[in-house]
Amino acid sequence: MAEATGKRDHFIGVDLGGTKILAGVFSPQLRCLGKVKMSTKPERGPEGVLERVARCVNEAVDECDLQLDNIKALGIGAPGAVDPEEGRMIFAPNLKWENVPLKKVLEKQLGLPVFAENDCNACALGVYETELDPKPRSMMGIFLGTGIGGGIVLDGKPYSGFNRTAGEIGHMVLEVNGPKCGCGNKGCFEALASRTALFRRIQNAVKEGEKTVLTDMLGPELADMRSGDLRKALRRGDKLVEKVVEEAAEYTGIAVANIINLLNPEVIVLGGGVMDQLADDMLAIVIETARDYALPGTAKGIEILASKLGDDAGITGAAVLARRESK
Amino acid sequence: MAEATGKRDHFIGVDLGGTKILAGVFSPQLRCLGKVKMSTKPERGPEGVLERVARCVNEAVDECDLQLDNIKALGIGAPGAVDPEEGRMIFAPNLKWENVPLKKVLEKQLGLPVFAENDCNACALGVYETELDPKPRSMMGIFLGTGIGGGIVLDGKPYSGFNRTAGEIGHMVLEVNGPKCGCGNKGCFEALASRTALFRRIQNAVKEGEKTVLTDMLGPELADMRSGDLRKALRRGDKLVEKVVEEAAEYTGIAVANIINLLNPEVIVLGGGVMDQLADDMLAIVIETARDYALPGTAKGIEILASKLGDDAGITGAAVLARRESK
């Protein structure tokens, strides 16, 4: 796939999640040359997981007919609070990790300079660096997938706040006493507009007797439903899916308005698996709702757009980090 | 009140609001030496209002037995989007102003260097400079009064975002389809926890037959109710007021949790007239609710406290601005 130049000028971007590890190899110009996915197996603990990360990286490099010698640096986005200076994972609720020296362990295993960031910050950085031109002074990325996360970039740098946890827009309460969220609270944005929330609404509606083509496509239990299935159902004119997706877009618009009122970033980018599949159906509603809810004058000139990076936002941002920090 | 030193080393802070103008004279060490209040009379338009600001400033200076010659610079906090570089009011919905050259007009009227900021940014700056030691890298001030506003200070400077309107936490939607807000939306934080919201809840409850000592204190119409009346009612064990204040504190705690999740500032300060009167009754509930709603690990070490500046936050912050910018 890639020509081995003999030079040490490529980058690795790793997206470490609670269920999967994605490693991508990037050219000096940040073109993705190839990638490999593995399950995380968090039950094996930090050591076992980081060994899998290293294997995934080696596989990705081999996939691209390169060698570790061709890699200048590796960036990794990890799900939780990360201290980027030390490259230490402060805590990661999904992985049940505390105080894991990511950078140190991976540098030892791979013999490469390693740089770490929070996963959503990495996604936002990837969007900022590869999709926005000219560069805005401030941006927020909102990523809708199984959960909802966010990352803030101010003056070109990830903003992570006091505990390195800023950007957690998924747990912004939008509806006091709304539906229960995985975090234990009620009415979080994530409980209203994530893939999990969409699926739950559809499943509940089906249980209550509402009709949808999804049952023809996936069976009465709606097993293995994916965001792409919702897109197919929309194309077939499914009213239930239309209603549920519209509602999620409205909630997303309200969340975006809250961000406009509060942080007033120059650009707001929507990404993640849900947007990747449903941007055509959601984006216009998100923008209309956001402009409607934002205070007069506050949304003027602010761009609201969809990322095209999809699931590659994390590895792209991690590779951006590797290139930046190894300069 | 103050000794005229003959030096040009004092500062003026002006808080320009939709209903009143407050001007304060400050010593070189930012001690408030005296202040004068006037009604705004927005119906007279920008020229008429700014003439009143100048008169209010002259009165305040005279009140302190000083002269304009003793003033080094004037700062002004104004209600809306302000371009601090040009000292221009971009727009002010309450005053119905657009593009008013605050700095230019006031400098001409008073013969002093003038510096302008958004009013809530000024309040936050006042708290930051005079109440916090050591200085946090990031803070947010939340001001509960007739409405609710906020200001963000990052690395010692007001953060105002793309349209100079950041910090508008009052219009963060917390309860989709909640009570109607003055801005036209529903369920804004301001519609749930401002003085206006508290009073409306109490008035509605009284209409529905609930009992409160406030009717003994103020008559059946609850005319001219103030935050201080709520405090008095609480001291007399009033159950209705207790319930309403508790609810407002819970909503405030949820708003604070949203800020912790999203912006993760090192310090969150609660101020404004409502907190000034009711901090003893609200602060503990705000903190408990915020820590409960914030994601695990995100609130660690973050301070949540009440400002003691009360209604003087605006003039104090404006004076801070004057001192900073005239250095």
C-alpha cells in the first residue's frame, strides 16, 4: 500500500476505546495509509491492553509494508482524563484504569516517542487540523456514537481544564428528570441523542406496537441494529425512525445552542458514527434548532458543520498529535 | 471620605445595566471609596444614557471629595456583546443598542481613558482579581439576579468567544419544555433559578392557596418582593420559600455540574443579588448537587464558592479593567 521510503517520517495514530483499539499509519502529510482494528479486552488490565495496542500498531505498520523504523512518533487518544505532559492516564472509567503511565509503557514496548491525549480531544484536534481551513480561534467537536463526547480546541491547542476532563458534553443535563443515563443521572444529552438512546427509543416504540421496516430488516428483536440501518430505514420512508432521528437532531441542536451561548466557539463540528451515517438527515435540523435556541446575535457567523472523518477522527487526531509533538 | 492626594491614581468602575447605572470610585489598591446609583432611562437612547453615565461618574467622584484629575482611567461593564479592543458595544438587547462606540463617547465626555467589557465578564474579572488567591488558571463566575449571567476567565483574561458573547449560562437549557424564559425559549437556567423565577413560583403557589409569611410581610399581591424578603421568610421557617429556594439551588447545582463537565474550570464562583442574600441557604445544596451530577473524577479539587462582592462585582471588575489596561 505504501512505498517504504527508508525514512523515519511516518506517524501512528491510535484510538484506544473501551471495546476496540484502532491503529492507523499516516504519511508525513497525514494521509491514512492503512489501519488495523482489535478488540480491547479490558478485563486483561492495563498491561494486557497495552500489549494489544503494541500488537495492533505492529500489525498496522506491517499492513502498510513499513517497519517501526519508518515511524517518527505515535499518538494515542485514550478514553478518560489524560495528563498530556506526562502521557499518563489519570483515570478511565470505561477501562477501570487509574494512573496508568501510557507513554512510558508504550515507548518501552515500541521504541518510539509516544504522546497521549483524551480521545475526544484527539478527535477534535484531528478535525481542526485536517478539515478546517482557515483555522478558527476556537472550535468544539461533538461526537455522537454509542455515547457522546466532545473536545474543545482554543488557539490551536486542546483545552482540557483543571482535571483534564473538559468537553464532556454528553453528560450535560438538557432535561431534568429525563431518561436515565449510563452515568446514573437523568436527562443527559447522551441519554437523549446517542446511538444507544436512538435504539432504545425505537425498541420501546416497537414493544408498544409501533411499526417500522427495521423489524423486517433485523427481526422482531431488532438484533445488531446499527446507525446505517437507521439510514436505510429513512431511505425507505420509515415514519418511526424519522420521528426518532428528528427528535435526536432537535436535542443535538439544543446542546449546540447551549455551547454557542456558553462558549461561543467560531466553529462547531459534529462527528462520530451517528453523524457519519445520518448527517444528511440531521444536520439541517441541528442547525435550525441551534440558531433558534441561541440568544439573538450570539450565533452570527458561527459555522456548524459535519465532519467527514467518521470513525477515523480519533486515529487522525492522534497522528496530528504525534506530528506536532515530535517536531 | 477619601483624601485627595493630588495624584492621578484612582479608578472608576461603572456597571451599566438595563435599569440602573452604578459608578464607583476606587483607590489605587482597588478599595471602593464611594459609589452613586442612577436609573438608566434606556428610552433616551445611547446618547442620553451615556450622558447619564458621565453624570453618575461625576457625582461619584464628587461624593469622594475627588476630582476627575485624580482618576487615571475608567472601566465600564455593559450588558451585551462588547468589543474590548475598540471599546464598542456590538449589541445590547436590553438597551436595544447596536454598534455604540462606548469608549469614544465617554472619553470625549470625561477626558479619561475608558475601557469596556461585557458586564458579566467584568463581574468575573472583579471576583478573580479581588477574591481569589492564588489565582486559578480557569474560573467561571455565575451571577444570579433578576436574570442569570456568567463570565469566564482563562489564564487571567476574560474569555468572550467569537461573537464576544460567551458565558451566557442563563440561557443554557436545563429542562426542555420547562417554564418559559424571557428569551422566548423554554427551560433556560434563568427561567428556573433567577430572582424572577423564584418570585414567579412563589406568586403562583400563593394563587393556588399555599401559605407563606411573605403575604403577611408584603400583602396578598407580594408587591415589591426582594431577595432579602426570602431570606427573612427562611429565618422565620417558611416552608414554601424553603422549598422554592431549595429547588433553585438544585437547578443551580445542575448548571454548575454542566460547567464542570464541559469547561472544567478550577474555580466556580456564585455571585449576584440572589446569592448575596441566600448563599447561606443555597450554597451547600448547590455544591452537593453539582458534585452528585458531575461525572466521577471531574469535580475533584474544583472549588465552588460564593462571592462576597454582591452588587459591587460589576463596578469592582470594571475598576480592575481600568487599572489593568491603563498600566
